[in-house]
Amino acid sequence: MFSVSISTQTPPVRFRYTYRDLMDKYGFFELPIELSQLDSSDYYFSVGGVPKMMLSLINKFNKVRWVSLGPGYPPQVKYGDQRLFDFIDLDPENLKNYTRYKEGIYNESHGIEKYEIKPSEYISYADYNWISAKKLLEFHNDSDVYFINDFQLLLVGGIIGPSAPAILWYHIPFVPENLSPRIRDFIVRSFEGYDYVILSTKRDLEGLLRIGAKINARQVYPFIDTSTLRRGSKGEVDKVKSKYNIGKDEKVITVVARMDPMKSQDVAIMALKKIKESNAKLLLVGNGSFTSGALGTNKAGNWVRKLQSLASNLGVDKKVVFTGHVSDEELNAIYEASDVIVLPSRIEGFGLVVCEGWFFEKPAIVSSGAGVSELVIDGSNGFVFKSGNYEELAEKIDIVLKEPDKYSRLSRDTVNKCNVEYAFNQLKDIFAQAMKDYGKNVNL
């Protein structure tokens, strides 16, 4: 057992009310606030992506200090005996500029558009990274290793410097050909500030090798904690089908993803128009990202409207269901009710929703641009279709819907390759090596 300081942009806990609202409700708080002091309706744990991965790890460590973005959140929350969550509050203008810069990296990495770097936006990005690093270093007496997550926090390793072992897990795609030279060089130079860089797929590790980067890099597949998943009962499945008006004999095609053009829900809608199975519905599950409202562009809402318009123009609007945000319990029932899980993203860092679907023994149809496609065995646990090719996606959906049970049987076996226990054994080796380089000998 050892102690770790974690940093992510998205917080492990999301509050439905501001710190001021909570004080109005409860009166004066001593910091850190005990999460157990609050009503469960005041907050919820992050339900997807990087925070959910890290939440599945924290019980494996002796102490955890977790620093994340939290505009308007309480400064510090205690979760159990040895878990402290610290939240960084950026003012609206800084938050807006920070979001523009990190969205620029995100968009280039996903081949959406090139980003013209603006100094004011970089300053806000650097400022958030500086504040995060300072907060992390406050825990230097209680931390054996610093575990930093993703492109929003690239500068933290260099700021921490030689004071402590720092490991970055870079979760989005690293395909050099998609990046402008300035952004590519910025990312690689930032990698150099870390003792180790973890990449989510072989594709991304090969990207580093192609440009000759001299970085301590390892590849580890992202993971889920299957102990948090539960097979839905018939009653729960029936309730979900009733809620979304799904007929008893209708086939269910499910896409679980935030509402973002990068997730390419449009490809799934166009495929729905082409499939031969007429008795099917497409469930689009998810809402916007954590910082999607910072720019005031309502990216998620605009994308939903475009998707709704596309469905209407194609005449399939009555077959497309937008669920918005759902609870973990409802998501479990949706997976149980599904016949196939589709990941249509033109390019994707990985795609943990596919692993979740496999837990429920559901076949997956995955874009060739998604990292999780490396774990798909065509015709066994699912199929891979060429990125963006909705006609091929439609063909694969028809194949699965004819015999869903045939492709379901082997799906759950694949979960072992993206399970928290499997990944943690690899992470332990990386942590041990990083700590050894700093003279820390910890019994793992």
C-alpha cells in the first residue's frame, strides 16, 4: 500500500449546488467537509471517463489526495478516512480561456479542426496547471507518487519537476499526423516533464515511436471496475423500455457517449436509415462534457439539435431516442435492454463503454478509429467498421441483429483485458519504477 496524489480536470464528485448554496442550506462548514454530512441529493459521483477510472483505483492506495477543477465547489471535501478531494475554482474569464486552449488540443487530436494558439488562452491553461501543481505539492509529505491525467494537465509534470515522481496518463489519441507541428511539439515537450507517460493504445505508442520521441512510455488499456456494474432485473429493463417507448419485440441499438461532434452520433443515425431490420430503435445516451458550458456555446445542445434535424430529414426521428444524462442504475438497465453497443466515433482515445457493454454480454460494433478496436475480434465479440462509413456500420448492425446471442457469448471474456485488476498490476510496475528512481522503496 502506498499514497498517491491524483489530478484530473473533471472532479470525482460533481455538486448540484455551489459552496455558497451549501452554506446557506447547512450553515458554517469546517474544511474539509465530510461528504457524509451532505444529503445525497447535493452531489453525485462522476459517471464516466477518467474520473470513473480513478475512482475504481482509490481503495487500492493507503492515502489519496485528488485535485481537480471545481468552479464554485467547496474548496475541500473528505471522503472516508484517507481520501481528500481538493477543488480549484477558476474565475469565468480564466475558465473560458483555459477551455479554449484545451479544446484546441482536443480538436486537433481528433482531427476536427486546427487550433490557432492565442497567448491569453495559453496563459489561462498554464495558470490552471500551475495552481494544480502547487496544490499537489502541498501533499508532498503524504504522497509517494503523483498520478496526472490527460491533456488538460500537460504542464504539471514540468512544474513538479524533480521534487517527486510524476506519471502522466494521456488518454486522448496521439496521432502525430493529425497535429500541427506547434501542438505536436508542445505535447511531446510536456511529456518530457514526466518520469513516465502512459498511453492508452498501441496506436498511440506507435505514434510516439514514429517521431522518434525519447520518453519513458508504456501502453496500458483503460479499465472499468466490474464490481460497480450490476445486471439489471427484468423489472428494471421493462421500466427503461417503457420510459423510452421501446416495444417488446423492438431491437435496441445503443450509443453511450457525451453529446459532442467527435463522438459521431450522426454516423449511427445515418446507419439506422440503411439497416434492413425495420423493428429497431437507436438510443443515444449522454449529455455534455464537464466544461462544455464554459464557452457559452452550448456545444452539446447545438449538437443534439443537429442530430435531431438529421434524424428528421432522414425520416427516422421516431426511431431515435435521446435519453440525456442517466444514473448508473438506469445505465445498467439500458445495457441489459440493448442488443448491440455501437461506438461510432471517427477517432477515439479508447471507448470504455464498449467494455461495459461486454460485461453485460453485448456485442460491440466499433469504428476503426476507436482505440478499443484493438480488442475487438471481428465476428466474435463484435465487429469493426471503417471510420465514418455508415453503410458498413449498417451492414454490421444487420449481421448482429440477426443472431445477437451468437455474438454475445464471447463478449464477456474480453472484459478481463480492460478490468481494473488487470490494469492495476501493470500500473504497479510503473509506479514502482518511478518511485525507485527517487529512492522510494514501497511494498506493492
